[in-house]
Amino acid sequence: MTKQFVYNYKGTDYTVNVAYKRNHCISYHFRNGNFLIYCPIFTPTKRIFQGLDKFAPRLIDENPHFLGRGENFIYLLGHKVELQPSGEILFGDGTIISYKNENQLDKNLTLWFKTLLTKRTRYYESLMGVYTNTVRLRKMSTRYGSNSIGKKSITFSRVLMHYSIDVIDAIIIHELAHCLVSGHGPKFYEVVYHFCPNYKELHKRLRKGIFHD
């Protein structure tokens, strides 16, 4: 059973996704800019809010890496970039993203990142010997990627643009491994670790919101 509501912290609304499990404790997580909470069935909402009041400062304020974007900065591929009301972002490969306002910046970043994801996905499809997938990009609150086998389509979370390229590649490999092995059993992870030996370390950085080394 799941539940979703909004929690306001320091004037900002955050989506809270609650998953009710047959366990005996409550655990609080902050992923992709949203709270994810696992708790026993029938846990009162009031108690969940009390926990949010207690843990939100540690989960958000005391770990700046969770903030992939602020008023005047953004992390792109693991590098912190200062933002102006309008201007240009120059990448090491010569790519330039120009923008006149925040909406245009968001649009251009989406186009740029989807192109990059598609290029990296094509590379690993060839390396892993799997079929070509349609690459999609959208905001995802609890996952970094999703493979729709029947549609030959892989959807990635926008939040990945904040992380270094090796972390992004790890998620691409993870999703493509589903084209070869279903589920998340030992054989699945054999494939993942074959193509990404340091997957555990990279996934840990992802879960902790560490955008760079």
C-alpha cells in the first residue's frame, strides 16, 4: 500500500511517497528531491510528519549534495555551474547551451541531456549486444530509470543530469541489463558488474546524492 502527500520545509513543497510494509520501524530517505518513507502498516500520518520534522534538516540541510540545483547554481555531469538570469553554459566538448530565462534553460537542458543519454545508451547497447531502445526523459520521484521491455523503451530520470558521467553510465548499464535478464537476481547483477565493475560504489554515490567524486 502506498500514499503520497506534500510536506513543506522552509517554504518549499516536497512530495512525500510513503510505502507501507510489514516491518517494525520507519525509515526516511530523500531521493530525487522527494522524500521516500517506509513504515509499518497503519502508521498514523501524524507520526510520519513528526519524523519529517526531525529528519528533514539532516536529510536536506546537512548534505548539500542533495541540492542539484539552487537559485544561482546547478550541477551538470558532476560539475557545479554558476547560473545568471541569462547567459551561456560551456561544456568541455565545446557544447554551448544558451538561455534567456529559466524556462528556456530548462528546455535546452532537457534537449541536451536527452541527446547525451541517447548517445551513451547506443554505445552500451552495442557493447552489451542488446536491441535498440527508445530513450525517454522525465521527472521521476522514486526511480532513476525504467525499462519497458515490451515497448523497447527506457525512461531515465532528469535528476541524472546532475551526476558525473560514470554514475549515469552505471544506470544505463543497469537498465540495459534488463534486456538480457529479468528481475534483480544474481544473474542480473553478474551482467551489471561485468560491464560496470564498480557499480556498487557508483550506486552508493547516487543514493547519497553525491554528484561528483
